[in-house]
Amino acid sequence: MKQSNGLSYQEQFYSDKVKLIVGVDEAGRGPLAGPVVAAAVIFARTYINKEINDSKQISEKKREELYKVIKENALAIGVGIVDAKTIDEINIYEATKVAMKEAIKNLNHDFDLILTDAMKLENQKTMVIDIIKGDAKALPIAAASIIAKVTRDHMMNDLAKKYPEYGFDEHKGYGTKKHMDAIKKYGPIKDVHRFSYKPVYRASQMSLFDIE
């Protein structure tokens, strides 16, 4: 049973012993602010959706639509969130793994195999297969990328209401010119910006501001 958009990589892993497959992906490794968010998604093997794709390949409007569709059709969804303070403490790579493990834990559902987008996860109760560019190959990973991205975008939109001068709803924490200009003008925000990232650290050293 194949999708016309090629997201059928997971099919090769189904067997008498593997009936439920988890797809895991993250959003927010690169931004200078905000959390890293991971999602885990389980679909029935028979589920097909030709519109689901890697979240980076579809528009914001389409992601929002598919976010609702995935929530309606998935057997289970789990989300894991690691904040900026923790990212600074343990580094983004480790924080991403923590978020992914939390997302899997929060599925609250049985499963037989975990597929991740190029991330090795230790100490899981089932086998983990990390797939390079998995979000462009396997349906459950692509769906997880959408859930993670939209969840994180909503969180950044909330931050934009709290700190309107930074424009988080526009750049979602990435290092755009507008964001960098705001950091230089107002200073980085404690527990929102990632001080372990060089642009933020440099700005914090130059800034007289300490926004709580």
C-alpha cells in the first residue's frame, strides 16, 4: 500500500511482529530562541494521505490544515518540549534526544518499532531505526515533522504576544535580520533566547539589558 508522494519507506518494516510503527521528528534545532519540540505519530498501516509531506516543503497554511487532519486520523500522538534554558545546559543535540524520548513516552500507546529522522535514540523498549531525510521518505515521520513544527510555531506566536518588539510570530526565533536587530536593541531574553548560541552570547555581552 503506497503513497503517490513516495512516503512509503515504512512499508518495508511491517511484519507479523511489527504492526504499529512510530515516526519521530523535531522542530527548532536551529533558532536562537524558543524551545526544541519533538513529536511522535502512529498511524494504522492502511492510512494514506497524499498531502502529508516534510513540514519544510509545505506552506504554513497547509501545515495548519494537516496538523488538524493528523490529529483526527492518528492512532496516537505524543509531543516532547525542551526549553531554551535546558538547551543551554545540555546542548541542542542532547536536548533534541530528550524531546524525542519525551514525545514517545507521551504517546501512551503500544508500538513495535520507532523510525526517527536521522537521530539515534538509546534505551528504548523497541528497535529504533534512524533514517537520513526520513521526513521525506516515511509517512509517520513526515506527520511528526508537521505536528512538531506547528506546535512550536504556536508557542512562538504566544511569545510574540508577550514580547511584541521581537517579532517571534514572524521569524519563529530564527536568526533573521529583524530578530538580530531586536536582540541588539533590546537584549536577549532570559529563558527565551539560547545563550549558548554564539549570536545570542555575543549580543548578551554587548547589551546592558536583562529582560526577565
